[in-house]
Amino acid sequence: MGATTIAAIATAIVPEQGSIGIVRLSGSAAVAIARQLFHPRGQPAWESHRLLYGQIRHPQTGQIVDEALLMLMLTPRSYTREDVVELHCHGGMMPVQQVLQLCLELGAHLAQPGEFTLRAFLNGRLDLTQAEGVADLVGAKSAQAAQAALAGLQGKLAEPIRHLRSRCLSLLAEIEARIDFEEDLPPLNEAEIRTQLALIAQEVKTLLTTADRGQLLRSGLKVAIVGRPNVGKSSLLNAWSRSDRAIVTDLPGTTRDVVESSLVVGGIPIQVLDTAGIRDSQDRVEQIGVQRSRTAAQAADLVLLTLDATAGWTAEDQQIYEQVQGRSLILVLNKIDLMPPDHQPNLPVPAPTVCTSARHQQGINDLEAAILGIVQTGLQSANLDLAINQRQAAALTRAEISLGRVQAAISEQLPLDFWTIDLRDAIQALGEITGEEVTESVLDQIFSRFCIGK
């Protein structure tokens, strides 16, 4: 793969809004291509990790394409451990597109998604967990997600995985030695093998506890605000997001479609869905909105069933509750500013309840605390420095199962060959996490999710 030189736009391009656009090249011909395009002011030395100022010119006509900066990073001190050149152009569509096209005309190949990071992995610059950390950092939706991605990028996951794999390899070597040289070695210390396997399995289990947190930080939480018409669902969304995302009137049935807003609560990305009031209606458009509300509620991770504090629990509320029963649920008692001081509505539902006044932005902090309380219920044992992804969790689960089989083989007094089969499976599963043992199809699956230019 490294024989060709690749090029791509490495920055997001927004028409007429970007200030800088970067075209990145990596490969043995990167510097030669850059020398044909870039003409520095004066006669500076083309030294590694030095920024040059000059012009990009068409190699045949000499026409100036852009005024730019050039950053040269020579192997091995580069992201890919190949010669890397970055051309920092003016932002916008045309400058970077023109520069990229010239790079391709001079022999570079358009990079595939994630190909720069794939080369960094293949050249030993990053392991697979660090490469996935790069993708997670680019796609992070919150500060906590970014911190978890940085932990992976800094090797905080690879280090314990390598240590576990090394211990498994040591056990394998000790067992296989007894198979090959049984007469020349002392008897195998079965109790010590059992102890070591139990410790390794426990550490694998501890790493697996971070999977839910990883999924939450990467994908976020989908929250649906549901309720009958005119209970203040849209007002609640606006108060929560501190914006006028939804139209608010005193007329029931104002919201006809699902309105979305993105928030971050306690470091967790949350997609809030304000749904149309659920009720029977003869209006065809409102019927469609009500059906979409029901669909959104069923797809949500958490439902906020919003009630009118002045009306209390009604038959309509009961019907809606029965439709969302079984989902994670918080009752939101809205319009408490209009409720008589001594009035306590009877809510016959065993669910957390939060009192709010969307009009006066009261109770929003309590609502967020209630949401975080539900989210954290299953995450108490998570290692806060790590957040493994689905692929890593699947490999760790395989390792955990294989280690359990080794322990079972020992308990059943099976021959040593049976011990080694499952122990090798555990070693392979752990190696797939860091990339020490990985197939081309797995690499394609991982790096195809990257953006082009990274």
C-alpha cells in the first residue's frame, strides 16, 4: 500500500466560510509533487517540520493557483511514517479542489477513507486501538467523549490489553512446555494456573464494563418528550435548549411533526425529540404527527411523559403511559407555577417525577439530574478513563468465553492439549483488539468508517 503516494483534502470544506483548507499528501513522491507545485518566497531549505510561505502554481502554465503555506514532515517523523506534505490553502471550495486536482495530475492517488491512519497503523506508528481513538476523537459529540477518545489514542486501552495477552502467552508457553518436555520439567502448578486465569478473566470483565459507557458517549441518548396536547412539551424543549426550536401557542395540536434538538448533559450527547401531542384526531395531518410521535417514543432510549400539573393524571395520560410502558420513563409535571400551593397531584405510576415550569425555566436542572441518574445506574463500575467500542467489546467477550473454557477444561481434568486450544483463542481475540492479530477484512471494516483525509 505504501508504494503509492496518496492525496486528499484534510479539512472540512464549507463554501465561502472556511478560512483555511489543507491538502495532505503521503508517500515517497509527496515531496517531488510538492516541489512541482509550490514555489517558496526566497530560497529557504526544504527541511522537515518547517513551515514555508509561497505560491502554488500550475506546473505547465505557471499560473498562480493560490497563496499558501507548506508543511513538510519527513519519514519517520510524520503521522504515517512516510514523507508527508501539507499545503495550507485559503478555505472554500475552489482553492483546495484545484490544488488537490493538480496533485492527482502529478501522480498522486486520491486517498480512500481512513487511508492515512491505516498507513500509520501498518507502519507501526499507531496500534489499532489508537487508530480507532483517532476516529472517535474526530466524531466526538461531547467533551467526555473526546476525553475517552484521547485515552484510547494515548494507549490507555492498548497497554492493559497487551499486558493481558502477554500473561496468556506466558501461561501457554508453560503449558506447552509440559506437553513437549514433560519428563524434563517439574509438574505443572495447576493451582497457580487457575489463579492466573481467574485474575486475567476478572481484568477482562472489568474492561467490558466500559462498553455501555463507550456506546453512550459515541452514540448519545435519544430522549422523546411525549404527552397529550398543550401540556407544554414544546415549551419544555425550548426552555431546556434555551432556544425557540418549537412553535409554542395556547392551541392544542400546534406541533404536527417531531422537532429535534441536540444537547449535552453531564458530558453525554442527547438528542431530544419534541413530539406532537398524542390524541385521537380527525385531522389527517395531525394523525400523521401523532403516529410519528408514537414511533419516536418506541425508538427512544428514554421517554419524558409530560403532564399538566393543573389537571393532574388524566385518562388520556393513562392511555399514553400504557403505550410507552416498558421504556425508561421520567414523569415531567409541568406548569407547576399555575398549581395551587397545597395541591399535590396523585400520580399512580412508579416512575421518577420532576416538577418543572417551562415558562419560567424552573426544574431544568432537576430534569437533567434525573436523566443522569437513570443513565448512571448501569455505569457505576465503569473505568472512567476508558470506553471500549463494539468491536473491542466483542473481542473481549470472546476472550472471556475462551478463558472460561480453559478453566472448565482444567476442572474436568482434560488433557493439556485442550487447555491450549482455548487459551490460543483468547490470545487471538486480545491480539485483534490492538492489531497484533488482525485480518484484512477487519481493517477494511474499521477504516472504511473514517473520513477521507484522515
